Amino acid sequence: MRLAFDFLLFTLTTTTSALTMRPVRPVHPAHLPLTSAYLTSLPPLPPDFTLSLAPMMEYTDRHFRHLCRLISPEMELWSEMVTANAIVNTKENEDYQRRFLQQSPLENPTILQLGGSDPSSLALACKIAVTSQSWSGNWNGINLNCGCPSDKVSLKGCFGARLMESPKLVGECIAAMSEAIEDTPHNIPEISVKCRIGVDDNDSYSDLTNFIDSVTAVSPVKTFQIHARKAVLDGTFSPVDNRTIPPLKYSFVYDLCRDYPGLNFHLNGGVMSLTSVYDIFEESNEKLKGVMVGRSIVSQPWYWSNLDYVLFGKYPENGVDTRGDLVMKYAEHAEEEEAVEGVKARRRLIRPLVNLFNGEDGGKRWRQKCDEIMQSAGSKRKGYAEDSKDYRSLTDLLREALTVMSEEAVERSRFDTFELMLLKEKIIREEGVEGGGGGIDKVARQAKAVWEAERRERERIMKENDYGNEDEALQNTS
Ligand SMILES: Cc1cc2nc3c(=O)[nH]c(=O)nc-3n(C[C@H](O)[C@H](O)[C@H](O)COP(=O)(O)O)c2cc1C
């Protein structure tokens, strides 16, 4: 039985998909039949394909990025947008500079996103970011924001999405930024542009190609991250409206891939699952260079813990196999940061964790526990302050917070999480359940029951094959 399995695996790993010529992945022997069938139908994506965390103000600070890096060594991380003026005007103030530019030692590859429309201050901000301090300067790329629709940015500041109306200026900004980092010791490959597919009535495909043509005519930019919906800048839409109301038009991005073979395009907007990343890549005729995901990673971070394996056929070896591992590893980072910044940093340190158990029974209690730790930072009454005799470390508090969740939810592995999600997707597809609380809860319960039965079956298979545990099984297949 074991030999037959190994032979099958050898055959799988040494063949290529007839359709794509990409190699077929080895499949973990402990996978459930559903997962195995699903994964063998998917060759890993090309190694230069990128799955990136979208830049999000108030979210993608270095702590959230640290959490994401523990979740996935492969994900490309992005900073929040930092305005060029903020960097330039605070260059003498280390506290501010750390807030904007510090990276956690683990986190690279990370892209720094800048906002602005003045070529000289953008150039200076680039120079400061890559040369100033030992705790900055390791960025793997710099990006110019041409997609933010907020009034503050696009009306008063005249940058963000508003810049799509001034493509020549965008080109000049990129040219100045590229020149500024040319002679710096850090090898930043290029400045990229994140934009929408259009603004207001300038929303046709030819308006978009005019933008691309004009920007590339005056600058060396080769890479665009495209949020595939237009921005409405007439003041009637809030930023949230501008992320939900204008329809997504992925076809514009696929057409750009076809029409500009010398440029690199990444698609962003509304991507909610790993499986849809495959669909999008296929629909671009395998020309897309990456997919960028924002809100889904914030709202269900652990779900994305499978991206290394599902998209790239890699298994992270960082000791984080469950959410329990993740919280304890993250606590190490949080404690190091707290030692430097004090308990006042607890709000920002705990915030990345609040959605970790979304969708699980007890997820609300977990959020409450996180809130408690955040709100009590510095409160002597609650015994959290550093100088209180009742002071408790973040590791201690987070370990206690985990006890509100079931052991199964805390210990559920990356694979199991993925399997459960596939089962949910399958039930939704087969039974046509529409979104909405009640229906989704029912699906979740149904999926859990099937999954538990299949898990018992898997344990039986593992025993039959004489694998001591899943790690051993994995080693035998890689
Ligand atoms: C809270 C929040 C803050 C955001 N901040 C930024 C930002 O700083 N820079 C930027 O280019 N886009 C920003 N965006 C837009 C996202 O990067 C992304 O383009 C958008 O959310 C669509 O992707 P999604 O559907 O995967 O979330 C933000 C989005 C959200 C939800």
C-alpha cells in the first residue's frame, strides 16, 4: 500500500499538467479525498506569482504585518499609505519616523506605499525611507498610491485616485522617486503604481490605457496593482462606498495583461478565497503577475494560512501550525515591542488578533478578551500597568484568552482549516445557499459534521499506512 502510494506520488510530482505545463504538486497523504482531488487538479502557481496583502490605513502596520508573516512566509506585505509630507516633515522626530517606517525584523518582503503628488517631496521621502535608519531601509519596493478616494486625499490633498486625472504628473513623480533611490545601497527593484480602473466618467478601457501609456511614457514604471473598480470622486461616495458600490471589472485587468505584455499587472478587489485566486489567474490566460487581497485577510486571517501550500506547494516551517501556535509566537513579538514602547502599545499590539477566531463558536468571546487587554492597557486598577504588582505579561494574558475557545478551534491545523473551508464552499455550491447569517451558520454546522466524519476516516488511513503523525507523513512526501 505504502509503495503504491509512493509510486503514485512520484508519478504526480514528475508529470506536468497537460493544460498549463506547470508541475503538478505532491499531495499530503493525510489529505481528505476532497482536498486531494481538489489540489491535484491545481498545479502550483508560477514562483514569480505574488499574493500580496493590500495596503490598508490603520490596519497594515508592522504588527499586523508581523502576524501575516507568521501566517505565511510567502505573502508579500504592504505598509499602510504614508504621505510623503508626513515623512519629510517629521524627519527629525524618531518617534514619528518609527511609527511610519519601522519594520519588524521578520517581515520582508514588504512594500512601502507612499501618498503625495509633489515629485520632489516624494523623492525625498523615498530617500529618507531607504537610507535613514537601521530599523527602516529594508523595503523591497516602493509604491505610489493613485487609488485612494477619500476626500482628504483626493480633494484637499489632490493625490490618491485624483492622480489618475494627471497621468503625466504621475510619470514625473515616479521618475523623481526612481532617481532618488538609484544610488542608495538598497537594491529596491522599482517604484510601482497602485490605481483604480478609472475615476468618475473617465472609466472606459481606453481611458485606462491612456493612463498607462502616459505614465509609462515618462517614467520607468513596469508594475501596476489595479483595484478593478473605478473611484467616484464627486463627493457623493464615502471611502466605504468607493470600495463596494462601483462594480468590479476584472476583464479590464485581463485585457491590460493581453495588451501590454511588457508590463506586470496585479489584480485587486473583492478576492475572498484561495480558490478564486486560481480562477482569476486562469482567466487572465496565466498572464497576471499577482493578486492582492485586503479585507478578507483582515476579517479571516487564519483562513489565508493555507496560501503557501495551496498556491505554491510549500509548507511553512516556522512552528506555526495552529492558531494556538500563532498566538503564542505573536505574543513573543508583542512582548519585545512592549518592552520598548511600554503598555500603552497594547492597543496596537493586540488589534491584529481580534478577528482570529471569526466564524467560530466563541469568536465573540475571543474579541471581548482582546478588547479587555486593549482597553486595560496602562490601567493600574485592572493590574495591567508595568509597575503594578499584579502586572501580567501579554503571553500570560493571551494564553488565558485562548481558553475561551474550544481546544479544537485553537489546535485546528492549517490543512484542517482549508478542508473545512472547501467543504463549506462545496455545500454552498451544491445547495445554492445564498449569503446571510442563518444560511451560512447552517452551512458551517453541516460542513463541520462532514469534516469530523472524514477526519476520523483520515486517522484510520494514517494508522493503516503506519504514519506516526502528519509531520512524518509530510516528510515522506517531500
Ligand atoms: C480600512 C482600509 C484602508 C485602506 N487603506 C488603503 C491605503 O492606505 N492605500 C491603498 O492603496 N489602498 C487602501 N485601501 C484599499 C485596499 O488596499 C484595497 O484596494 C481595497 O480594500 C480592495 O481590496 P479588497 O476587496 O481585497 O479589500 C484600504 C482599504 C481599507 C478597507
